Amino acid sequence: MKFAPNKLYVESYVKCRNCGVLIYDAGRADAVTKDDAIYCSEWCVDWEADRDRRRAAAAE
């Protein structure tokens, strides 16, 4: 369960677009925003981009 700063229940959860890790504070230092998506770290941004390249290479 996630609570807002005013201690009320919050229904929406912010998750990393790549790995699905919950990001409880979207303003945290290692959270990364790219193309209107939130990632837990720069590593996830790089991994997702690399995954797209691997899929394109495998399709050839």
C-alpha cells in the first residue's frame, strides 16, 4: 500500500517502464525520465534501448 505525504491512500503506483520496480518518490535522485516515461535508473534506460537493438538484429 502506498500513502501520500498527507497519509491518505494513493491508488496510482509509479513503476519503472523497463523492470517494473515501484518508484515511491518520482523525484528521487536516481529516477530518470525519458520520452515521458519514468525509469528507476539510467541502467534501465540503456538496457531497454539495447533490447530494442537486439530485437531488430534478431529479426533480420
